[in-house]
Amino acid sequence: MIDAATQVFNNDSFNESENTMTGFNKVVTSYEEAMAGLEDNMTIIAGGFGLCGIPENLIKEIKNKGTKGLTIVSNNCGTTAHGLGILLPEKQIKKMVASYVGENDEFERQMMSGELDVELTPQGTLAEKMRAGGAGIPAFYTATGVGTPVAEGKEVREIKGREYLLEESIKGDFAIVKAWKADTFGNLVFRKTARNFNPMAATAGKITVVEVEKIVEPGQLDPDEIHTPGIYVNRLIKGSFEKIIEQRTVRHPS
Amino acid sequence: MALSREQLAQRVAQELQDGYYVNLGIGIPTLVANYVPQNMEVMLQSENGLLGMGQFPTESEIDADLINAGKQTVTMATGASIFDSAESFAMIRGGHVDLTVLGAFEVDVQGNIASYMIPGKLIKGMGGAMDLVAGADNIIVTMTHASKHGDSKLLTECSLPLTGKGCIKKVLTDLAFIEIKDNKFHLLERAPGVSIEEIIKLTAGEMVVPEYVPEMQF
């Protein structure tokens, strides 16, 4: 075996194959490449809370691509002008799974007219559905939503004297994620509350695409500081971000 | 006189204890942070992934990556920690938060709460409210006692879709502080200058009124 390996190393063609080998390098250089393979009627899991920590350029690419009939799983659906909200005017979203959809007139209009199917899901249940989806857990019991409209059609089971709902986990054809920095292997570090749903979303996509503010070489991130290991990440792209603030609140220094 | 928003927040703040981890909902609950007693340390949990929420930033401190659950820019207090949404709700669902304060449209004598949807009118979603009411043991609901038209919000049975079932034990309204037990409201305190009769008139669900009902102290 050692001989065989040595032979490979000594083979002149090795250098050639090294050039085409990508190994763990997840970096892509265009948004077309990042979202390649996205088709009509797919399910996309998106990170972000409000407009904080959203994969804004990946969303723009979906808009440009014109993909339709999408099921989007994300805590919110952006605003009229930003985030996932930009997919509304051309009716690219067929169904939205979210915990809070306020502050978006076009969303409300499409929901009330029945053009858009909305599955309101409690925020903690939504996070856990993604986490479980990525962790190979098909469903879980939670007390959240018992006795409310969320419980409709779901199994209720009494465990140790309390009622719980059976909630199924979620997986996406794609997961779109925003992280702060990454190494080329796709190890991710998030920043402040822009972390939110992103780590769970990253685990729950068949194809997980991550956009980041900076990409460093493997070894430059302290393994102890990595929030999401690169095993979950398929494609990585460096973007530049608008980072729109929804509610700019300030105090005046006293 | 009915309590102002600030007085509601002040009265809730009297329920705080040193070392409490507290989740404050949007609206009046948020104001509670302004009335934490001087001799007390309280840590605020924001369900988007921040424990140890600080005050609003100055113009130069604004950071788009640092917001609270109301999507407002905030800062981090000393000793703050950041985590993802699953971890955040593990804290909430797991009963690790000492006090939750949130608003509501209606509560009833069974401890049910309706706070997230008015069918055909207001459909914004429950956000984290369903998880909060299901996971927390110590919850205070803050709301006005009745609508502008004088319709009671303290009912025998909630008329709106529920946020949680049988989970509310304390309600602070602009008129009264009320405990819910044994399928009844129990009048604990009244707002200064508000008569028991006025409270009874605006409470639709059955209410137990003790002989002496103290006024709230501020």
C-alpha cells in the first residue's frame, strides 16, 4: 500500500490532478454558481431574524433567477423592499412557513387574498424543526401550541401529566445562510444576533449555501470558536452586504 | 385613575427579584427595563439570541448585527452571551427564564391567553409568544382592562384564537392586579383611586373580591 501511494506521489500526472481537486474547498465565485440547481417548487430554509443576519445576496439571486412556486421556511418574510419580501411581487413564493409576518403590506395582501399559503409556526418550534431536520430527528414533542390553532391536525400526547404536540422536523432542498466569516472549508463563525436561525438552517439543507463577509484559509479560525462545522456547508461565497436596520433606536448620551 | 403605561411597567418591576433572568415582550413590557430597582441585578433575555440585553445604542454604537426581538438596535450588557434561536428557545421552553412579561388581547378565568391573532383583521403571527407562555412558570400579562368601547378583556372564555392554554396566573391591567386560580379571577390590588365597583363592572369573568383590596403603591 505504501508503495502504491509513493507511486502516485511520484507520478507526473499527480500535479495535474491536484489542480482539479477541490477537496474541502467550498468556495464559489458567482451567485449563479451558488444557487445552481434551484428549481421551481423547491423548499428553501433561510436564516435570519427580521433583516438581521439574512443571506441578502442569495435572496437577490433567487429573485433574478425567477424561480417560482417556492416553499420558504424562515422566521420572517422580510419587508416590502428588503430580504425575502423581494420575492413577493413576482409571486415566487407559494408557501411561507414563519413565526411572524407583520410589517409587510404585500405579504398581508397576498395572504388575505389566498394567493400565498402561510403556515404560522411558533418561533421556538420553528428553530427546533430546523435543528431536528438537520440532526436526523423526524419529529419531537413540545408543549408549545397545545390548545391553540397550531395544534390542529397534530397528535397530542400526555407525558408525565402534561400535554404535548408532535411536531415534524423540516428539511430543505436548499438552505441559504449568512455568516460573518468562514474558512474555505466552510467552517462558520457568526456575529452577534445575526446568528439567530442561521446555524440550524445550515444543518437542514440538502444543499447548504452560505454567504459571508470574509473568507480565511483553513487553520486561521480557532477550532474552538467555530459555531458551525464545515461538514454542513456545500457552497460558500463572499458577498458585500447592505445590512438594513428595521428599527433604528438610539439613546442620547447623557 | 387608570395606570399609565409607565405605571404599569413600574408595578411589574416591583415583581422583579435580584438575579432574575427576564424576558420582556414588545410594548409595555419593554418599559419594565427602565424601572429595575437600583439595588438589583436583572438580566434581560431577548429571544432572537441575546442574554444580557443592554440599553439602546448611541448613534456611534449602532450595529446592524445587534438587535432585540422587536428588531430594535440594542447593546449588550456586561456579562452578556449570544446564542442561536434553538438554544434561545431551549432556555425558554426548558423553564430557565425566571419571569416573562407579555401583552395580550384577552385572558380568561382558565388561564388561557389570546394575544396573536384577530381573524380577518390582524394576522401577524405568534413570534415567540406561544413558546414563552408554554415554557415559563412565572408569567405576568400586561394589558388594558377593557377595550376603548368598554368591552372587558378578562373573560369567562377567550373569544380569539389562543396563544396558550391554562398558563396564565397573573394579570396586571391599568385598573387592577389579578391572580387566576381555581377558574376564577382574584382581585389582589387596584390602581390608585379606582373603585372595586369599576373593576367589577369591567370584568366579564367571575372574580373573587376580598373584603379589603389595597391600592397599588408606587
